[in-house]
Amino acid sequence: MVNWIAIAAINMAVAVALGAFGAHGLKSMVNTQHLEWWHTATLYWFVHALGLLLVGILIRLNYTTQTSAWLLQVGVIIFAGSLYAMTLGAPRWFGAITPIGGVLMIVGWLWLAVSAFRLSKVVV
């Protein structure tokens, strides 16, 4: 079984490092639009790292499956990764994959909701 709590902690460390790099290393190198992309990517990485921590705990408690965790992890990598890549010079059309990551994150949260509803039916 994958240790999602450890992966969430690594995600938090990555988010802090990338946030610091964006705030200090990129500020004078890119334009305002690029900094906004970087900020959005970092914000989503932080939020989903915290969410993944919660999902990891729920997996350990057998309240949900790993499906939500996988969807969130792959989704945030695609979403934030494409924004980071464009900020660092990837062609703008590269942003066409950003929504794929967003959809995966949405599906990950919805999967968690479905899991919670299923659990509540079992407990009642």
C-alpha cells in the first residue's frame, strides 16, 4: 500500500520550495502573468497536499480507498506542473493540459464524497 501521509508531507515540502522559488527566484525574471501562474500552481499544490494528508489518514482508517489519493496526486501534478512549465518558458499551448489536472482533482474530491456516502450507508 502507498504511504499517502508521507507523500502528502513531501508534497508540502515541494510546495514550500516552489513557493519560495517563485517569490524570490523568479520575481525579477518573469512578467506579472507568469508570476500569477506560479502563484496559482503553488496555491493548488499546498491545498491539495493538505487534502492528500487528510485522504491518507482516511485511507489508514479504512474510510476510503486509494483512488481519491491517486486522482488528487496526478491531478495536481498535471495542473500545477503545466502552469510551472509555462512560467519557465513552455509554449502557451501547453496550458491546454492544465484543465485535465483540474478535472482529475475534481473527480478525486467527488470520489471521496461517494466513498463517504457509501460508508454512511454501511454504518446506518
